Amino acid sequence: MDFKQLIRPHILKLQPYASARDEYSGKEGTFLDANENPFSSVSGENFNRYPDPYQWELKHKLSLLKGVSPESIFLGNGSDEPIDLLIKAVCEPLQNNIVIMPPTYGMYKVCADIQQVQVQQAPLSEDFDIDLDNVFDAVNAATKMIWVCSPNNPSGNLVNRDSIFQILKAFPEKLVVVDEAYIDFAESVSFITELRNFENLVVLQTFSKAWGMAGLRLGVAYCNPFIIKILNKIKYPYNLNILSQQKLSEALDKVKEKNEFVHDINLLREKLAGNLKQIPSVIKIFPSDSNMLLVKFIEAKKLFNYLLDQKVIVRDRSNVVLCEDCLRLSIGTEAENEILMKAIISLV
Ligand SMILES: *Cc1c(COP(=O)(O)O)cnc(C)c1O
């Protein structure tokens, strides 16, 4: 891959901000270089020192878990951060475009819109799988990135692996981003294992869903070290705060607990799907490999508002392409799912 062609020229040349912790990264010493409070924090904890800007300890831990080198890992303030940075790094405003496959996660388009980067749509098929004809029609010479979401949000399903491979092979000079926010719930191997085969591949994951750490804002991009270096150049110097870094380090020792959450949530999803099947106003429950169910109802809007009145909040996707009359239901606890079911049944 010709990275010089991929990255925006002024970003390639950019001289990034050098923080105090860039210029001296040793651990021992008398630190009088960053204008920190030398005592402690007003809150009582020790948050008075700036965190490691590149989070090396965490990346080493994560690299053992994921089988990739620490240099292939970017940690972000949620995966929304790498989504934004990737577009900033490669797309010239008003010149380049990205290809997305609606219905899909909304942030790809929002981040592109903010940068005045054009968005080309290659809609998924009716069963929410990649439509390669649509993709090949949407991609042109000005396309810099192709965004795939698998398992897809809001439909919840894994998309066809082979189609992703075809895209990776057909466009070796464009970035192919595979957003795997829900991969822990799916019985499928991550595309992380393909990083060694495709220089144009970026895999996004997050600690917000299966790991249950949405409030700490922790997302990850895995890709070749050249692109990671570019992302490091354009990120905020201390993009992950100390508390999030500490908690992530603890969490990485608890893969078993994460897997138990996944196991329980997947069982609850199947139970909820089974219960919804009995309901006459349910037209279709789409297959899910994630912690959400996209469900087509008779008069979804009416149901959505009725549920809101009962203080049961689901996501109305009925105005989204291919999701007419669909609501997206996050899998809750057993008790929460029962409240949802009772509320749905009580609408007559
Ligand atoms: C939730 C979600 C994310 C964002 O995750 P954060 O790490 O919380 O920013 C990214 N992609 C998809 C498809 C999601 O559903």
C-alpha cells in the first residue's frame, strides 16, 4: 500500500505537539517538567500526574490478549475517537469521499459531514448483508475509505465474511474499516487475525458493549503501525485519562467475567426473541449476533411512543432505510426484558 497516497499530505508533514511526557518517558526521577500539582488531587486520589500519552502498558497487555503487536494498537476515547481521526487523517474536505453501507452506525457519516467529506451510500441488501454491486457502484477514484460494520448496528447481524475479503482485495489502496463493536457477542473470529494479510485493513473494537465500560470511554483501532503513528500524531496528547487507563488495566485481567456477561446476554436475547415471536404485532425479528434485536412491528411508531409513556425506552429506527416499522431493542436484564414484554403486550 502506498501510504503517501493514502494520508493527506499536510498530515504526513505535520509536526505534532511534543508533550512533556514525550520528551522524557522514564518512570524514575524528579518530575518538574509538566506544571503538575506535586502534592495530590483535590478529590483525594492521585490524579495529579499526566497519564502516559501512548498508554504503552495497556497496549502490551492488550497485545497479549489479541495477538497483535503493541505498535498496531490505537487506544481512543471510545471508538468514536478513531472513527473521527481516521477520516481526518485520510480525507481531503470537498475532494474525497467515504463509502458507507446503510442502515449502519451513524457516526461514520456525522464525522465525515463535520469534515465536509462526501458520503457515498452502498445500501445493504434486504437481509442486511453487503451488496457488492452497490459497493462497486459507490466507490470511485476519490474514495479513500470503505466502512463495514459487523455485527451491524442497527440490524445486529454479522455480514458475509467473504464479501469483506472481496472488498479488501478489490481496493488495496483504500482503507477498509471493519467496525467490530459487537464482535464479542458473535460466534465468529475477529478480522484482527487478517491484519497481517491486509495493510489496508483497520479493525475497530470497543470496551463499551460486552465489557460493560461505556461510561469510561475506551475504544480501540487495530491496524498497521504506519497508520497508528499517523493517528498518534493528530490525537489530543493525553486522550485517555488515568482513571480509564487504570480501570481498563484491571478489566483486561477479567476476560472470564466478560465472557460470562456475553453468555448471559446471548441467552437473554434468545429468550426475548422467543417471547416476542408469540406477539401478534411482531412482524419480524431479525437474526442477531449482538446485544440488540431489530424487530419489525405493526405500527412501530405508535408502539414506540406508547413504550415511552411507560418509561420503557427503545430506539426508534422506523425512519431509517430498510428499517421501516422497526424498533431496536437492547438486551436488558431478565427483569428489564420482562418489563419490556409486559409493556408491549399491554398495548391493545
Ligand atoms: C456503540 C458503537 C460504537 C461506539 O463505541 P464507543 O467505543 O462507545 O465510542 C462504535 N461502533 C458501533 C457500530 C457501535 O454500535
